[in-house]
Amino acid sequence: MTAPPAQDAQDALNPVRAQLWHDVRDGDETAAARTVRAAVDAGTSYESVLLDLIAPVQRRVGLEWQANRITVAQEHAATAINERVITLTAGLPAAPPHRGRVTIACVDGEWHALPARLLAEVLRLRGWQVDFLGAHTPTPHLVRHLHQHVPDAVALSSSIPTNLPVAHAALTACQAIGMPVLVGGAAFGPGGRYAEVLGADAWAADARDAAVLLEHGLDRPRVMLHQAVDDLPHLIDQEYSMVARTRGELVKEVLVELERLFPPMARYTAQQRQHTAEDIAHIADYLATALYLDDDELFASFLDWTADILAARHVPAHSLLLALDVLGRRLSDFPRATRVLASAHHALGARQASPNPGENA
């Protein structure tokens, strides 16, 4: 087992990380490959290249986009370069497969495949036979693969919380045929809080933790068929189903009301209106997910993150409060939705009232 690098080794990688960041930010794939090769030639292990060089640079890509210091196009290009640079280690010498077999997949609707790809390469380096199914893996295809190849475990990845209902269905389907499921990714919340709620057999914070858990072995679940409501009894009130099913109508209603309540929208360009509609759709999706998990904090955290995004782009976040007001009136007969919206409205209102709203967590 490879332990995390000592602090001295981590510090030694700082200038290399800085160089790789500049390479991917500038869209220079040749320079990025040269930087990674130089790190390997200098003695950096392949695993450390993946987890201590490429992974933190990719995290910085997301943070720089969030702060509006790089464009969407630059973010996509940088991610694509990091994905291709990972292939530099894919064919390198690794331990012969001797530990067992693992299937790794992103849940249906999840297109952020780089974290799962990092795990796949780390496990290969450690001697696992890995079936990497990539991004956006439909659950029926995943289950069919498991029936055909019968791995020792399944690792499911998701970065976006709104994919959690689908992730729940996927891990339940895997467990129903006796496969233990390890989950990971930002979608599962701080400390993997939603992994436990959804009944995953294990959660890993990163690829190293995942490798350790797999090496120790995961117990196979007792084969049983059950519905989402068995894990999440609050779903019996059908608030999640109603909000998810009427999402399109909610978005239209909120957009119409915002045009009346927020006069600056009258001067919006077609592109600005489109972005506003997309923002409202995201709000509806996160509200539905919060109802699925019965978790107010998930929705409030999303609104806080969205306010940061808007502030970095000099867009007034006041419209978010108006959108919450409209949704609150529309869903006044839904007790849990009303509670989630009120909690987020209070937190966002306090943020807006702060003299330094950008610093208000």
C-alpha cells in the first residue's frame, strides 16, 4: 500500500503544481505532458502524479472558474488536458492484477468523470483488475455488466448533488444482486454524510481512502429488493415527486414572476434571460434533491454557492431571494418544501445584510 507523501515531498511538488496549472490554464497540452513527464523522471511516483499533482490542479480549475478568473471554455479545455495527461500513466508498469476486480462508474447523468478515472488508474497501479465504465453510466447497463463480470465491488462516483436520487437507485440496484457499493465524489457531501443516508456500503474521501477500503474488503450486502422509501421514509409524502415532476412548470412560473418583481430583467439580453432560466432550473433541481434527502443544508449551501458565483460576475444576488419567495408561494401546501425554502431564505437574507456578504459563510 502506498502511503500519502510526506510533507516535504508535498512541498517539493508545489512548483510543479504551479507549472502544471499554468500549462492547463493556457491550454498547452504539450507543456502539460512535459511537466508531468519531468515529475516522473525526477522520482515522483505515478500514484503521486495522479493524486498530488493532477488532482489538486483540477480542483483549482473548478475554483478559478467559480471565481470568474477563467472562462467556461478555459475550464473545459483545462479539464480535457488533465484527462489526456492522465493517460501518460495508464500504460505504465503496474503491479500484475492480483487483488481482485472492481467496476468503477459515474452514475447516470454524471459527466464529471475525472475523479473516477483517477481512482481507476490508482487501483490499476495497486494491482486491481479495473473495469472503468466512464461518465454517465445508465443503471441497467451497469447491472448487466455486473452480471456478466461479477467483480468484487462496485465504486460509484458523483460530483453533482442533484444526481443523488439516481445514485441511490444505482447503488440499490447493485446491492440487490449482492454487490457491495463504495461511493465517492463531492455529491455525497462533507464527510460522506449522504452516503450513509442512501445506504452505501462504504464511502471514500479520495482514491487513497478508496484503495484502503477495498484492500480491507467490503462485506457483500444481503440480497434484497426494496424501494427508495424504505431508506428514506419521508418520501411517502410525495413532495419530492411532485416538485421533480412539475419542474418545468415551476421554472416558467418563477421566470414570469421575476420579470414582474425584478425590473432590471426588462433590460436583459436574450443570453442573460437564458442564464436566468438556467439558474432557476438549478434552484428547482436542488430543491427537489433537498426534499429527496430531507436535508435543508444541501439547498442552503447551493444557494450560498450560487450567490458567490453571481457576485464574482457582478450580478445582484437579490433576485435569488425573489425566486425563493415565488417558489414559497407556489409550494405553500408542501410543508417540507416550505421549511427548506424558509431556511435558505433566512440564510441568504443574512448574507445579503452582511457588510461583507462575500465573507459570510
